[in-house]
Amino acid sequence: MNILLVDDELLELEQLEYLISKRFPVWTIFKAQDASQAINVINKNHITLAFLDIHLPGKNGLELAEELSRSHKMDIIIVTAFQDFEYARTSIRLGVVDYITKPVIEDELSKILTRYERIGNYSEQIYQAIQVIQKEYNEKITLNYLASKIHINPAYLSRKFQEEVGMGFSEYLNEIRLEAAKKMLIEFPDMSINGVSEKCGFNSQHYFSQMFRKMTGKSPRDYRLKETQL
């Protein structure tokens, strides 16, 4: 699994790298000291998880997070030395999955990394399949298409996906699409619900709304109204 650490302070980068490598030595860690370096790394590698310091030279961490959330599929953790409610609220609006303060405490970091432990143990075939899904979730992806992309048998892929991911291919695809829809509903308040549904790969607005309510407990419209009023 590929991790990106972005901080303009070299000592902070090295400490975070040490704490992550200590627990997950097989993960590949990339480092950057500003937004332009980070984007360069991301354009050349598939990054699963990024830790972004807020106070970067030039484009700050929140601005970088906003850019990445629009154009790339990855989880983002905001790191900052300041406990500021506005930072936290902005992070939530951007779809950032967590927010931690410096100095980074090992136990707190470990709790976050535990969520990704299973991903780091995926076989190369399943990791490749997930990369395709995360990149092309808004297209008409089928199990047969996915299997052809990574050159394995569809039945074998289906079985391996269930064994390693803990859910079927279709269920995982829907989860990815629904997470994308949650962001889109907030970032594009004037886009119709049907438009969000289509942009996220759903063939039917009714099915999208049904699945969205099942996941969040709210209709897409009610979810948008609540989140944009924060």
C-alpha cells in the first residue's frame, strides 16, 4: 500500500515515517514538503492514504485536500499543531477521514492505521482490482470487465474479492459510489440528485436514493441540506 506524507518540516516527516514503518514495514511511504511535490508524487503513483499538514508553503494542506478530493480517490488525514474548530469543520466538509494534532501520539496514529491494516494485506490481484474500481467507479464496471483488466478469471476474482475484502464486488462498488456521492452532494449544491446519481455511476436515481438512505439513514436531498448548513 502506498502512503504519502506531506509536511514542510523534515523532522516531522521522519517521525511520522518512522512510526508508520515501525508497524507496517512493507508499506511504501512517499514524502513531500509542499503541495507541488505532493501532486507530482500522486500523478506518478496510486496513493491510498495521505497525511497532509495544514501549514505548508504556498498552497496549504486544506487547499491541497480540496484539490485532491476532486481529482483523486484516496483517504486524507489532516495533521496540524493547532486545535482549531474551523479547521476541523472545514476538514469534515472536504470529506477528510480524520484530523490529528501534533505532536503525533503513537497510540492515536495506531488507531487510524488499524483501519488500513486489512488493505495492506490484500493480494496484488485484489489491490489492482480495487485500484481499477476507485478510478473507474463512475463507469459501467462489471465483474467480467474488472477481471479482464487484471487478467484473471471472473469466478476466481469474485471468490477472492469476498475472501479478502469481506464483501462482494457489487457491494464494494456501491460503497465507493455512495462515498463519492456524499462529497458531490456537498461540493456541487446546484447539481440535481439525478445528476449526482449519474456522475457516480448509478443507472437509476431511484436505486441510488434507496441505497443512499440505507447507508446514511437520510435521503440524498436531506443529507445535502444538513451538511451544507454546518
